[in-house]
Amino acid sequence: MQTDKDECQIETSKICGEHTSCHNTHGSFYCVCLEGYQASNSKKTFIPNDGTYCTEISCGIPPEIRHGYILGNYTTVLGSKVHYECEKGFYGEGGKISTCTKNEIWEPSTLNCKEISCGIPPEIRHGYILGNYTTVLGSKVHYECEKGFYGEGGNISTCTKNEIWEPSTLNCKAVDCGVPPFVPNAISAPLSKTTYGNEVFYICQSGYVVKSGSQAAVCNAKGQWEGADLVCKELDCGRPLWIPHAEMIWNNSTTLGSMVYYKCKEGFQFNGDRNFSLCTISQMWENITVECKGKYKFILFFLRFNALYFSFN
């Protein structure tokens, strides 16, 4: 009986080539590529007399990830792993690792890089955003206070990697004009607020009337009362009414409440309800129904017989 020859007893690399293992069979043998290598004829086993050899498995350049990159160095042989990270301004969902398989294909990473967006910036009471803005990572919005308000604190808000706007510390406070200005001979109506846009109204004191200017002042954006230019002049009724055949007893005062008395001249008698008049708020002397009538009424009847007939009443 013929004994089978074990060809694999010879050094494997000499029989099958590099990166191989030799397997003996009855009357023959075959070669297998070691792990991490594959036969050039793409078969699992081969006999080297046909020129087949083992080459290292390589997956080549790893696939790109949109808005992502490979972290650090890498190899492309079987079992190699690459680690992906998302670019700045993006965040990842899914697996970050891709592995080189025996099929010379990178097992795809499931990483999906999404752009960071903080959405609409928060509102600030009595404030607004200055100009245009974006909502991606690092975006900044600049706040300003509305007209009539002034700001305290920081006026910038930044979009963070957590997709949250870093809050601005701006606090918009209403401009306050303080106590309304003094207007001579006038009084101001009660006022609950002295902040921007509020109005104060003035009226002239008793005995005074408006000469010029506005009776209202408004608190402006600069913190000043605007329009407080009212001028009140003392009320003046002018010279009292003249009544025929009467004398005025009067101190020449023509202001509110001044009084003038009337006295009938000699030969006349008073007829009316009262003999005085007051200067009123309407800048006029009171109307009075008074007259001074003659005590004697001379009536010429006729001339007869060289005699003049007349009568006295």
C-alpha cells in the first residue's frame, strides 16, 4: 500500500505562498489565505500552481459623511475602524463608527450630522432685535430698547451648541421724567405715572386765564417734559360799565372779584335791583339793570296869554 505524501510538511510559504495556511488531503493539498487576506482568484481555497496568491484585504478610503469628518488616523485593512465626528455647528445622531469588512467594504456608519439651530431668539420686554440674524451655532443677536426705554445689562444673545439661546441680560426700563415742571399761576392735574408718553395737564389758578402756550406737557424719550410752555395771566375785566348820570365808586381794580358801586348824581334817583357790579371769571363785569332817573320831569305844554304853563313831576 502506497503511503500518502504530506506536501504541507514543507514550509507553508514555499508551498502556498505568503499569508497562507496549507491543508493536506489524500493525494493532494490546498491552500487558504490567512485572516485579513484573500485569494487573488476570489475563491476560498486554491492550489498555487495556477498563480493564485493572497493579498491583504483593504476597504480603501472610508466613505464621507456629510458635514462630518474622520477623527485621527486610520488603516484600511480588515477590522479597521474609523471614528466620525460632526463638523462645528452640527450635532450627530446615530453610530459614529465604520468597520472594514472581509468583503472589502466599509460597514456604513449611521451617523447623521444635523445643523445646530436655536430657532427664534427670545423676546425682550420693551426691546427688539437690531437688524437681521441667523439661528445657527455661534449666531449672535443684538437687542435694543424701544423708544422711551433705556437698557441695563448685556444686549447680546448667542446660539449655543445645546440649541439654546444664551439669554441676554438686557432689562429695558421706562424713561422717567420725574415731577412735572412748575408753571407760574397754574396747577397740574393729579398724575399717576411720569414715564415716557404720559401727559400732565395744567389749568390756570382762580383769577388767571390762559394767555399763551399749551395746557398739556408730555414726557419724551429723553426723560424731559415737553410742551410745558403755558403762560397764565391775571384775569382783567377792563373798565366797568358806564351808567348815565351816575358816579362810580371804584378802586380802579379790574381783576376777578373786583367791585364797582354806582351812585346817582345830584338831581337823579336810583332805579334798579342793585347798585354794584362784580368782575367775573368770564372777564366781564356783571350786567346790572340800573338807571339814574331825574327827580323832576320838565314838560313844556304851551304858551298862552303871555303865560308859560309847565308842570313838574
